[in-house]
Amino acid sequence: MTQTYDLVLKNGTVHTPGGPAQTDVAVLGGKIAAIGSGFSAGETIDCTGLDILPGVIDSQVHFREPGLEHKEDLESGSRAAVLGGVTAVFEMPNTNPNTDSEERIRDKLARAHHRMWCDHAFYVGATADNAEQLVNLERIPGTAGVKIFMGASTGSLLVDDDSALSRVLGSGKRRVAIHAEDETRMNARKHLALEANPSTHPIWRDDESAMLATKRIIGLARAARRRIHILHITTPAELEYIAQNKDIATCEVTPQHLTLAGEDAYPRLGTFAQMNPPIRSGAHRDGLWQWLNQGVPDVLGSDHAPHTLEEKSKTYPASPSGMPGVQTLVPLLLNHVANGRTTLARFIELTSAGPQRIFGLVGKGRIASGYDADFTIVDLKKQWTIDGDWLASRCGWSPFEGMQLTGKAMGTIVRGHRVMWEDTLADAAIGEPIRFEATQF
């Protein structure tokens, strides 16, 4: 008897672990059941002219719930994610209150269930007070691991002295995510952040602030025998150093730092270009691309960190750091692919295979039989302009509004559910917690 599937994606270019192929993909029970041809199904999607990628995983977003829902919440942030082609996110702990206890982790998971449009996991924030509990907190199903803020950013999570950092690194086994900026150096340089001059942001939070913290945390991680993941790298020098320490350190770059250059961004965008670590020079941006194409960054994360128009309009440095990015991650990188800055295969590595490899995701990260049926379906030739009507983040703006791009996500499928097709959402959110090898047993 002929097998009937729930869903078949037909006539697309499917990006399997063996490379791109003109083939069909059949889905049954939320998982990839077969790759080939001749399938029949209850639902068929014609993907002629489209590329079917493994579902894009954004491993750094700030969705602001609880406590800061005027900027974003789990529903609106995840809606922006799937409209942009993202199928899963790791959400950060600097909410109000901070996500730093079992009760607060479980509260986020409860808030997210079938209210978030994409699959999700939540980081637990490290503090000097909860260091010894992290070994248990990181094993709660639905947690992405532990996050350390070495430099102060939005929120009150900060662990900046070596003693506390060593206690955190000594408690648990999963890879720890790091915001690496040196708090002592930045405090000493705060006077360099000139009023009403956001272009001084990268002078205050300079290259050395980043490199000092990166070297410190790699040294402490080596002493603790703990793997780490350094977020939003902004300097080529850091990537060169991390390349020499890949046995213990993985790292992330962001679309913002790969796209914007300070010489243009600060005069044009002002405080709307302000983020931590900062947007730096065009030379920095080009250096990040050089190391990206050498294979050093492991993942691409948006560091989606929304603030309202009113908040961002405050006079620098009273203005908050951060910008939205989860919805623009896929199109920005597809545009870079179209312009020859990198390859589609490298983009797939950074957004699916890379996160699966370094974080130990179960059933995600590739198009293969038995894996979750997560797909980001893109039109590589689509020419379009980012406009305000398309943006879904509650903050209501993007530094990339008005940018003309080539390449767009046309469909987002999460565990076999078509949650977005041609900018239209499904009737209901179906997001579930991401599963990790480290929390399975």
C-alpha cells in the first residue's frame, strides 16, 4: 500500500547534508519521513523556483518578557522570527525579573507554550548568588544553558570578577554563553562617551575592552575545563585569537556587525545604531567577513534587542543599547550571499548545522530522515525593500528599513506546520521547547 504523508514539499532545491538536490521532502508526524519523489500527502506545497533550507535557528534573541513587554514579548518577538524565516530561537535571561532560578525558567516556558510561533529555549542567567545552583538549572528541559554578562548591558545581570566567574564556570558541564566586554576598562573609559555623540560608543567600549574580556574568559574556562561560546564578536583580533583556542571556545557574529559600518551608521542612524558591543568601523566589518569565510565563527545570531522609539530617541549616552534583528537575519544574509560575500552553504552552516553541533540540539539542524520537519523556504532571487509594514516587532523600527535586498524567506515550517507563507501567518502558534542532548536523560 502506498504511504500517505501529512505534507510534501515538491519541486524545490532541497539543501541536504550531501548538498543541494532537486527532490521532494515528505513529512509525517512532524518529522522528515522521506526524501525523494512520487509521494502523496494530505497537503502539498509547490516550491518551484525556491530553495528549501534546514530551519534557521537564531541562538541569541531578547524578547523582553516578563517585565519589559512594552518593548517586545514572547508572542510578538516570535511572530517577527517566523515572518523572517526563523524556526527556533534561544532567548536571553536579562528580563525583569532576571531568568535566574528554576521558578523563573518554568514561568517562561509556561508563557511560551503555544503562544510563541517558533520553537524555543531559554538561557538561565548567571549571578554570584546562583553560581552553585547552575549545575542543576542548566539541566532543566527547555534551557539553552547558562549566560554570563561580563560587561553591563540592558538589565542587572553582571558577573565581572574572576572569582565569581570561576565559580560559575565550575558549576555544570554545558557550554556557557558569554557577553565578553571588560567592565573595569569600560568604567574607566565612560568619560569618552560624549553627550549627544553616539559615534563615541565604540571609543568608550573599545576593541581592547572586548579583547581583554575574551582573553580572560578563555583563560578561566581553560582552568575550569569548561567549554564556552562567545557572543557577538566585533573585532577581527578576537576571531584570530579564538581561532587558536577552538578546542574550548566557539563564537557568534551578528548580521548587524556584518552589515553596518560606523562611518555611515552613526551619522545616519544616531542612537538607533547603538548596541553592545558596538558597531565598529568598515575595516572591522570587513575583517569579520574575512574570518567568517575562514570558517572561524560557528553561528550567526541576531542579538535581537528591541527598545521603543521613545527610548532610543533619548540623548546619548542615556539612550539604551540594542536593536531588533530576528526578522531581518535571513534576508540580510541572503543579500550578502547574492552579493558574493559568502556562500549559501556557509549560511546554512551558521544557522542550522552550527547551532546543532555546538549546542547539542536533538532533531534539528539538517534536512534528513528522522529530524524535525523544520524548513526555511527562500527565494534567492526575490528583489524587495524592507518597509515598516512588514516589520512585526513591537518596538516598531529597524535600522535596515528602506534597504533594498535580494533574497527573502517565503515560507517557515516548524515541525511540519506551515506557520508562515508569503508573509501570512497560520491561524495559531504551535511553538514547543527545543530538546537538547544534555537535558534528555
